[in-house]
Amino acid sequence: MKRFAVIAAVTVVAWFVFQALIPRGTPAGIVLQGVILGGLNALLAIGIVLVYRTNRIVNFAQGELGGTAAVFFVLLNTVAGVPFVLAAIAGLIVSMVLSALVDIVVIRRFESSSRLLPTVATIGIAQLFGFTTLLLPTWFGRVPSTKDFQSPLSRFTFTVNPLPFDGNGVLVLVVVAGVSIGLARFMQTRYGIGIRATAENPERAALVGVPTRRLSTIVWALAGLLAGMATMLQAPIVGLTLGSLIGPALLLRALAAAVVGRMHSLPATVATAIGLGVFEQAVYWAYGRTAIVDLLLVVVILGGLFLQRGRVTRAERGGAGAFQGVTQVRPIPGELSGLPEVRWGRVALGGAVAAIVIVVPLTVGVSRASLLAVVAIYAIVALSMVVLTGWSGQISLGQFALVGVGAGFGGSATQGGQDFVVAILVGMFAGMLAAILLGLPALRLTGFYLAVTTLAFAVATHSWLLGQAWARPEGVIPRPMLFGRWDLESEHTYYFLCLGVLALTILMLRGLRNSRVGRAIVAVRDNPEAAQAYGIKAVLAKLAAFAISGGIAGVAGALLVHQQHGLQPAQYSPAESLQAFAMTVIGGLGSVPGALAGAIYVKGSQNILQGGYALLATGLGMTLILLVLPQGLGSLLFRLRDLALRSVAHRRGIVVASLLEDRRVDEPERAVDDVSFEDVMAVPPDLERATS
């Protein structure tokens, strides 16, 4: 109670200070508008909190799920002619059923897995819902104009200076109040008690007979109901543009409220969402833009997290630790690596890859060469994620914001007349500095909390930082001469430049992984306490991972801004950061080849498929890969390699125990895989005689 009193007092003081600073004050109508829009965000935030308390995952599909239900509802009413109330009921049922199916079909498959996997799966599911949202109008036959969608309550109007309102806003207030009271009562029932028990210790709750699976499905259905309510109530108030997505920026408002509520307290979550809504509308009333709100959201999230530092529960610590489990790639066994067929196989494979990346681009046109250069740049971004997420275990959803920082300052260096190499170095150091600043919260925050913080950084960079004149170049950016001698305007030449930078990055990472710095980063990820006992400074190791990752991302940004001949903030949106994280997980968190495979898959599908079908390819592909190959496409490549190595070992008469403990024998012996259970359990003859 004391803590809430302090927060309330600070909020009131901050409000009066804000009122004194803004030029025109905040009329009552602006406050009411903020309460209404904040209430819509509160409904989304409550669903996020309920899912997190039950499954310890952050549901990034919450917004897009509601968007699908809202579009279905609007199309039923405006195109199919279904009465408003029946269409609304159908939309809510759809949102509940879809959300419950997500739990039954996808989330349950990850019950014993790292909490990272189902969280990333929700990113893929969000893309699937986004595809459905984009395609629903075409399935209904036509796209109506829903900018001014009206409900039966729209005819009841009134004015609160200076804005007009109608019955839809009143309905939002009633629904938010009813949901808050209803959930408070629900959490006192046996189902609510079971949810709290599951959130605290799922294993113990299952042992005492709590139906954890059924409760999980109920919670997901409730979250879907709340998501549908939020977006359907929004349609007649601010409109609903068909063919567009909810996006991370709007989802961030709900996430910020949930984080300040410690992903636990529903009253604090609702109050924060409404407070942020009022603040955003007041800023818009005073200044006519809300980009600064995105920047302040970062401060709000960080402030909320540091205020609750030390209040992390045992279950939350367990969820944070789950992010550290990244399977390392086994090297080729020493006794096999020297065999002629293995050596020549590696040479042949390397030659084939070199032929593809060098010879094939020479045979394509200018547009294809430009596309291949973009794929190479995205592969560099994926490598930066290998260092940060694969080696260090830090979950960053703002990686493309670092790419944008490198692009902005690298492009500005070129417009200042600098050589291309200088522009690349400027982008690299800008990315490193931004990454270090972004990494400072990682010294105190872990797991999902850091993920939400980095997503807030991505939104703020896109909407505010890249809009500042000092952080971005203006107009067309020509490609400068390389070392003052080589012209880079040719798309084929620029592709080979990007390919060379990619190759240098791969070589650098191979050396870094085997160095003291690389081993220290991985050691801190696996066991921070043991690493510190051996004299490794965990703080420096974490910041080193952020700095290296940010430097690589900054180089990619400098390459991209010159490849595109300019900086468009839409190219560095938060959605691209989610894609960068997703393509690394698709390829494999712990391997360089896996990251390259993920970049080729994600970026290739985006360029081959057009419109919503690109979302279908990446969303469905991400979800299926996580279900079938949790370690990513890279694990499939290494499984094929191990299969070939086992064949070589069998022909050579070398016993290979899972390619980890091999020994050479003079006489062919049965492979370990051929030993039967009876052979393993048989009693040795000497022991049998001794006991008889």
C-alpha cells in the first residue's frame, strides 16, 4: 500500500509539472479521450498479463489476434449485412476460439522447452494473424470503407470541451470497469486460485491436482476475448483501416502497462494504461505530434522495472534462466577431420558455395543483384544477433534500431564528403555506442523485461530518433568512391562489396568465439556466478556482447543506407527488428551457418512472395520450424553433416560415440549404434563365475 501511495503521489506531482510546462493546459475533453483510448490499451494489457502469469511467456500475437477478430466483425456487419450485435458476438467467439487453438496446437508443444521458444512462436503466430487480417477483405469479395465505421451507439453524442464524444466512448468505460471488477472476482474463484498457483509453481500445482492445461486454455481464451473487445471497440471510435496491421507501436502501449504492473498486478496494469493514454493525448493536444511519447515510454518502462527490482519471484527467475539454453555446434571429431574424404568434402562444399555466391550473381540482372546485396546485408544483421542472443543470451527485439543508427550516422558521414570506409567506420562506432547504452539495462534486467525494453527502444528510434535532423541524412545519398579509386554505383560491384564484408564478419566471429572474450561471454551466459568465481567480469562480458553486436549491426546499416541511396525510416521499423530476431531463431541461435540460412529464408520469402503471402511464409515457416526443429535450420545442416561423417566412420572402421568420443581400432568392430540392450546389460563371465 505504501508503494502505491508513493507512485500515486509522484504521478500527481508529475502531472501538475507537465501542466505547467505545456503551453495550453489540458482540457477535460482531452483527459476523457485519453482515458477512453488508454482503457482500450488496458484490455490488451490485461490479456498479456494473464498469459504471462499462466505460461511465463509474452504473447506478441495479442494485438494481431484482436485485429483479425475486429476485421471479421466489421466485414460481417458492413459486407455480409449481419446485424451489429450478432456480428460482434461472432467476432468475440472467433477471437476466443483462435486464441484457445493457439494454446492447444502450439503452446502446449513447448511445455518442457525454454520459455524463449513459445515467446518467439507468438511472433510467428502474430504474422499468421496479420496475413489473415490482410486477406479477409478479399475473401469477402470487396473492401468497404471503414474509416468512419458507425455503431448503433454512434448516434448518441455529447461534447466535453473541446471534443465531441458518442456512446462508443461510454461503452469503453463501462466495459473496462466491468472487466476489471469481473476479473477481480474471477481471481477469487477456484479457477483464479488455480491460475495463481500455476503462475507460482506449475510443477507443484500439477502434482496437487490443479488442471494446468485446462486453466491455460481458459486463460488464452480470456486473453483472446479481451483482445477482440479492445480492437472491436476501437473501430467506431478511431476507425479501422482494412489491409493494415496493429503493429508493435500500439502493442508497446499495452506491454508498457503490463511491465509497470510487474506482469502480475491487474489494477496497476489498468491504471498505468489509462495514465499513459491521458499523457499521450495531452502531448498530442499541446504539440500536435506524439513521437516524443515513444521516447518517454522507454523511460517509463525502465523506471517501472527498476522500481520493482528485487521483487522478482522464483518462477520469474526460472523463466529468465531459460533463455540461456543455446545448443552449441559439435565440431568435426579430430580423428575424422584428417581423413582425405572429409578434407576433400569440405573443399568441395566450400567450392560449391563460392560458385553460387560469386558466379551466379554475375549472370543476373541489376534488380536481382540489388536484391542479393540486401540479402547479404540482412545476413550481417543475423550475425550480430548470433553474438547477442546466441552467445550472450540477451533477448533484444530492437536490433534493427541499431541498424538504423548506423545507417543514419554512416549516411551523414558520406554527405559530409568522407570516404566510404570512413562512413562504414562511423556507422560501426555509432552502432556500438547505441548498443552499449541499450545494454546498460541488461546489467539489471533479464529475460522478457529486457525484451520489452529493447522493443521500446526500437519504437522510439523509428518514430523519434530517425526523425531528428542530426541523426539522419537528407535527400539522396550517392555511393562514394572506395579508397578514392573504386566506383560502387554498379549493383554487381556493390553486391560483391557486401559479400566481402559478410565474409570478413564470419571470419572475425570465428576467431572471436575461440578467443578469451568469446569464451567469457558464453561462460557468463551459462553460469554467471561460476564465471565470476574464475575472475570473469560479468558486467564487461555483457557490455562487450552488446558492443560487438551493435558494431556489426552499425556496419550493416551503413551498407544498407548506401545500397538504398537514402534513409527511409520505414525500412528500420520495429517490425524489422522482430524479423531480425525471428530469422536468427529460424536459422539457429548458436551457429553462423544457421544465421545465414535464416536470413536467406526470411528475406528471400519476403522478396519472392508479395503482399500478405510473405507474412504467411515467414509466420508459418517460423512456427513450423520451431515445432519441428527447435534448434533452427542450422541444426538440420549439422545433422546432415553428422550423417555423412557416420557413414565415413563406418566404412573406415572407426567407432564414433555420437561423434564426441571417438577411437580408432585396428580391427573392424561393431559401431556403438549396433550394440543391443542385452549386450549392455550382460554379466561379464568372470563376475558370473565369482558369484556362482
